[in-house]
Amino acid sequence: MKTLISEVVIEFRNVCFSYGQTPILADINLSVPFRDFLAIVGPNGGGKTTLLKLILGFLSPSQGSVTVLGMSPEEARSKIGYMPQRPSYNPSFPITVFDMVLSGRIKSGFFVRGYDKNDRKAAEYALELTGLTDYKNARMEELSGGQVQRALLARAVVNRPLVLLLDEPTANIDVNGKMQFTELFSHLNQDTTLIMVSHDLDLFSKGIKRIACVNHTLYLHAAPEKGGPSSSFRCPAKEVCPVELLTHLHFNGNGLNHV
């Protein structure tokens, strides 16, 4: 596999996006290197999820360009994992955890050949990675909220993507569950570029390398270890920037720590 460590994995150039006549994102410029762990914060309606959908190629820019792994998002989609904020299936549908994870392997030609041995092996690995092996035959409706989130993550990583997009991955999860997720994210980040949308500032002391504040425009905050709190107080967000607030309250000189 070609080494991507020093290369730009995702690039936005002068990107604008509107829903009809309603502008959502304006003049977005962003470069994400391999093995980055970028957190995206900002107010509801500010364009965070729209940013993820542009990376996936589910939406196209009104202006500007988006490239992923040197390709268009559509061409790169098989190398992108996506964990949505909410399940995209009917919770009462009688599907097992194993089949949910296996569905992440569906690709062109599936209805001709079906799943093969490699697909099933990949699903087993994803279940082991997320701690769900013992629940593989359980129905999704039988899982707790945290277990559902882990199943969605397993489906997102079943193809071993180079880029993993996470939309509010720890919503409605207890403290212990969040700790397990942050440890898992750190493990995945060894070989995968992670971009996470989250309102949960407790996560930002756990391996996050950069933080972007998105409120129609985007401001990329420097890593705390590369300049301290004074380098962060320049965000043009219309409201109080949550990153600056967190930095001001919790910065100890070595990184962002929850207190």
C-alpha cells in the first residue's frame, strides 16, 4: 500500500455550499494529513454534518473543490468509513449484530455473488475490535445505547478504511462507555485518519490532535502543545468559541485536560 504519512488525505479548497438559497458553508479551506485526529465543533446548523457529507460525496460543493486521497469523494468512498449520528435502519427490524456489521461490506456486484469468506472474516474482526463478539447473534433491538453505537462503529470500520468519519459517536453513552470509545479511537488512529463531530468537550483531552470550529466558516485551532492558549484566541466564531473556552479553563501547558 502506498504510504500516506506525509500526504494530504483530505483537502477543501475555497468550498461553499448552500441548500437552495440558504448558505451553509462559506470559503472553507482545510488540509487534513494522514493520521490526523481532527475534532469538529460548532453550533447546531453551523455546517458540521454538511462538511462530513461533502467528504463522503453525498453532497457536492456549490463552489470550490473537495478531494479525498487525491480523488473525488465518490471515487474514494470505498476507502472511507462513516459512523452516522443516528442509526439508518428501523430499530425494530429483526437484524442481528453480525448481519448489521456485515452490511458494511456490501459493494458493487453484491447481489450476484453475496457475502464471501473474506467478508465474514472482516466482520468477525470488526466485532472483536469493538468488543461485541459475544453479541454477534443478538438482535440490534436487544442492545443498549452504547452497544448500538459500537455496532455502528464496527460497521464503519469493517472495510478497514483509511479515513473514518464520526458524527457524534458518543451521544447518549455513559462515562465508562466514553472511555472505551476514546481508547478505541486512539488505537484506530495509528493507521487511520479520524474526523469527529462532537459536542462532548470531555473527549478533547483523549488523543485529539487538532480542533476545527465550524460556524458557516471554519477556523482551525493549532494543537495545544504547539503554542499554548495564546495561539487559540483568534477564532472568528460569531458566538463564544467552545475551543477557546475549554482552553482558557483547562489548559495546563501540556495539552487539554478535563478537570
